[in-house]
Amino acid sequence: MAYDYDSSIRPGKLPHIWCPGCGHGIVMKGLIRAMDTCELDRKNTAIVSGIGCASRLPGYLDACTLHTAHGRAAAFATGVKMAKPEMDVIVCGGDGDGTAIGGNHFIHACRRNINMTYVLMNNFIYGMTGGQFSPCTPTGDKASTTPYGNPDPIFDISKLAIGAGASFVARTTAFHATQIDKLIAEGIKHKGMAVIEILDDCPTTYGRRNKFRSVVEMMERLKDMAVPVAAAAKLPAEKLEGKILTGILHQEDKPEYTAQYAEVIKKAQGA
Amino acid sequence: MSSPKGEVEIIEQYCKGCNICVAFCPTNVLEMDLFVVKAAKPEACIACMQCELRCPDFAIKVHKKEA
Amino acid sequence: MAKKVALLQGNDACAQGAVYAGCTFFGGYPITPSTEVAEVLSGELPKVGGKFIQMEDEIAAMASVIGASLTGAKALTATSGPGVSLKQELIGYACIAETPCVIINVMRGGPSTGMPTGPGQSDVMQAKWGTHGDHAAIALVPASCQEIYEETIRAFNLAEKYRMPVQVLYDEIVGHMRERVEFAEPGELEVIDREAPSVSPEEYKPYDDTKGQIPPLASYGSGYKFHVTGLNKAADGFPTTKAELVDAEERRQIDKVDDNVADIEKFETYMTEDAEVIIWAYGSTSRSARYAVNDLRKEGIKAGLFRPITLWPFPEKQTAELAKQAKAIIVPELNLGQMVIEVERVAKGDCKVAAIGRVDGEPINPGQIAGKVKEVL
């Protein structure tokens, strides 16, 4: 059967605002399938975002959706989760929103290991404002504010999340559609901060400036870049040059923040 | 030729003509027609779901046919 | 039964008032001279099953407060001038998304780090104009520890009733002084909770004003699925750029305060009936002003005190009437002339208006005010 996405989407909201070939729609489908896999009750699911193309995602989904200010999604989500820990909380947004203006909130949500799932769509660019370089624009690439090539080094978002303390970190690409929902579902099931980085394409503001001739070529690149972690372990270092590891990169059991705070309440109440 | 395993439904008003589905269909069922996809060879569909999974615009549904 | 009383610091009184009002969430970040509010609530909130979280920065604190409020919690943050500057974008978010919350600003000098341990009243214009865009503002300015307790409760009530952020501003002097505070018994003071929707989740629109200026706000996790955004939006909560809808939304959010000034305003007058000179003062400065009035009266000068407790919306009517009655209005403030601008605007030249400004970290004393009165008359 064709997958039933319609029951998760607010009536009348399609077509969405994303450009032709933008991978955010593929990610949204994956997120819907993951929420279905985990049987999330949408009345008790908060989907929180910041500002940017990827942050428009929650508006399409029939749930408790919160489109906040630029960079602040993780902090708003932390308030929601702390105040109502019984809610499932999903954050979505882009690389600029999450790791530049929102970088501090991102790393501290990871550090607290608060139980939420952060779906970070990394398309290497600020798309909504017209293609300025982000902390994830590859060095040397063209953006509207790097006409001579980007002099900045990049963030490895997954490594950043692991270093900051997130207890579940996974990565895939918009090409690997079936892996998107599997990893997000694993993240939702995981008790703690789960970061799912999805390498994505922005044909309009990144692809055109960087000599990609088509959306399909960008998709092919995502396909070629990805090496599953298990396969990578068997490959020599030179074969991994320019590649990115995909799959579950890190998973550990460690105290979750709202559970820790429940203990604080017990202590305060003299239990 | 065996009968198609799936029926491709295209929601034309959602299609933005990105060409992803056309490129990744393993049996070349799909074609672009003035920036909107159409099922040019519907009989070749093997219901692999690649086009539905990768369509960013919710514009393709593949209905699997009972064997 | 004797009332429960305690010798409390202003910041502690604020925390106690918040608990009385039903606050169950505090998101904050340490900053002098407000930190004691956070310290006290880190102990008190978990006792009542509430949540305290120290966030990674001031912006995050404000974000967490809005997020918590949308789940139905009465949410608070406390900070000082630099912190409010950082929070301003999200205060605007709370305005346009119509999310109830309370922001305590224990004022110090400035700009920038200024004199963190000294008193100031330099954020009174920031409370009105700090965030970008047009929006209504409610700001309360208590002048004693007892009043901080009560005004914090009232701030929550106004936030819940009018579905908007409410700021409580008091200067470091009041925040750090210790006074006798009488606690209210349960039920003694009014505690207002936001209006819940009367329609089913299917029919609910979070910004539907057809039944009144203040649309009921559902809580996340209560069966209602709805969208909240900082974009201009239609009644259903989804973004719009339709001119007539954007205009109506912006105007309604301002009108909901302007049309209810009588409910929101609060002030005290002291010996103003026959006063020829009015000292228009708020916060710690009003305490010196009261002494100045007494001293001037002893000398035969008919002085009186007008003390706004609600600073925003500005007490236009009362100030205009006093300007007609008096020869002069003196506005002492721990800044270099902020509210005096409003007083001048409203007085419309009906009387002299003079400012006393002080930003050296010292309070304005009664002698300074009395001296100015004599100079002006």
C-alpha cells in the first residue's frame, strides 16, 4: 500500500513551501513514518522548531507544534519537556539554526541529556535567507557571502553532539530515505537526548552556486558520501576521505534530565 | 511481460518537477512532462516504492497490487 | 489566627509571591541583583511539584519559560537589565504568540555591565520599547517587600488574564532590602488562571477573537493540537501575510491592554488633594519622595506624591489631572530622564515638569527631592 502520510498532515497544508528537489520533504516523510512506528499520540507530541526552511516543518504536521525564534528551538523544547515530561518532544531545524545562532542551546540540551529527539537537517547553507554560508558549508565552497570561497572550517554536527553529551547520535542522508525513519524511530525510543543529523540538499541556494547541475546530482553525491559505520570500520583511512559515516554513531545509557529532576522533587518533598 | 506489481498515482498539483523520482526509478516507469511527472510506462512498475519514498513533495503514491 | 509573617528580602518576597500565584516553572540564568529569586525558587518549586531549571543563557531562560507556559504552567524568569536586553526578542515572541509569562527585572544601572551591584531604574523604557515591533506592555513597579510579594501575584494574574508577558520591575534597593512581609492565606488574594477553551479540539483556534479580545489558550498535552508561531498569523494560528488579518491581529494585541486600562492600572496618591507640587515617583525613589513630602509640608509647601504601581500602561489620566491641578511635577528617577518624558508628554505644558536624575549608584534622598521642589517653585 501507498504509505498513509495524509493522516499526519494538517488538511490543506500541501503543497509545502520547499523548493523543487529540497530534501526536507523526504525528511518530513521519514519523521511521519518514525512517529507512526513509535505510535506517538500526536495530542501528546510537541514538535518544536526555530527559524529557517527546515523549521517550517512542524506547521505541516497535525500535533502540538511550536515554531519559535531563530536558534531557540532546543531551549523552548526544554521548557516544554521539563514542564510536561510525559509529552514526546521532537525538535527539527537546519544547520545554521541549530549550530550557529542556536549552538549554545544545542550543546546544552545534549549535555543535559534531556529526553527529546532532534532531527537536524544539514543542507550546508542558510537557505531561507538566500544562501549565506553556515557553520556546515564546506571550506572552499561558494555561498552568497563567500564569493571567493568559504574560508571557514566546519562543524561536524554529530561529533559535536557526542562531545556535548547526547546519548544517542545517528546520521544519514536525504537520499537514504528508509534509514531516516529507522534512525528517528530509534532516537524517539531512546531515553535521553537523541540527535539525528540528516545530510540534505539545497539545490536552490547551495547547489547552483557550487556547480551541481541538477537535484539528482546532489542526491547522487549524498549517496556516494555515505559509508555505514560497520563498513567504514573495515576500510583503510584513505578510502574514507571525503566520506561521512552513517548509521548509529553513538548510543549509551546514562541519566536522563527529567528523570533526574523527578528525584530532585522527591528530595524536596522529603521522600 | 508480467503484469505490473504496483500502480503509480501522481498528485499533479503537488509535483514540483524535481526529477528525483524519474532518476531513481529502476524500471524507468516515470518521465517528466513539462515539469510534472507522469507514469509513461506504468506496466513496468515493480512497486519498489523508491519514488514514493524519495518524492519530497508528497506527489507520488504507489499502490501495491495483490499477487 | 495570626498571619504568617517573615522578615524577607525583596527577591525572596518575589519568589514567595510566585509560589502563591501558582507558579510551577522557573527558567533562569544567574545575574546580579536578581539571583536570589532563582535561588529561593530552586528550593521552593520542587516542594510543590514545580520545576526549576537554570538554563545556559538568558535567551534560553526566556525560551524555556514560553515553552513551559504553552503546556499550561505558570512560568517565571528573573533577571536584570543586561538579561532583559538579551531576552527582548523572545519577550516579543511571547507578545505576538500571546503566551502568558512573568519577567522579573531587578534593575541596576547601565548600559552594558554598568554597576551590577548598584541600584538603577534605567530599564523602565526598555520594559515598554525593548522588543522590536508594535506591542502592548504591562509593567509593575513595586516599592516595598510586601508590595513585591503582592505585585508578583498580580503580575501572574494579569499575564494569565490578558495572555501576554508581564514585567515586574524593582530596583536593587527594594530587591535587596529586608522588610516584614505578611503572607496571604490561601484564597485570600485573587489568583487568576488563564481561560481554557470551551470548544472541542476539532473546533479550537488559538487566536479566534470572535468571542472576545483575548482568545482562550489551550495547553499542549491536554488534547488540543494547535500551532504556535512568531509569524503574523490568522485565527487558526497559521502564518498569513493578508494585510487585513495582520492589521487586525496587531491592533487587537494592543487594544486588549488599551481597552482594559481601568483593570490594569494601579497607583497610590499621598497628600495630593491640595498639592501644588507633585512628586511623581516609583520604586525605591518613591520612598524618599514620601519623606520629602512630609518635610516640605512641615515647611508649609503643599507637596504630594503620585506613585504608579502599574507603570505600563502609563497612568495618563491621573498624570494629566495632576498636571492641571499642580504648579509643577517633579520626577525623580535613578536614570537620566526616562519616565519624565512620558510625564511631559501627558502634562502637555499644563504645569512645569522637572527631572531629578541620578546614576552614580546612590539613592535619591529626600533632601535632594525637597531641594529640587524649592528650586522649581
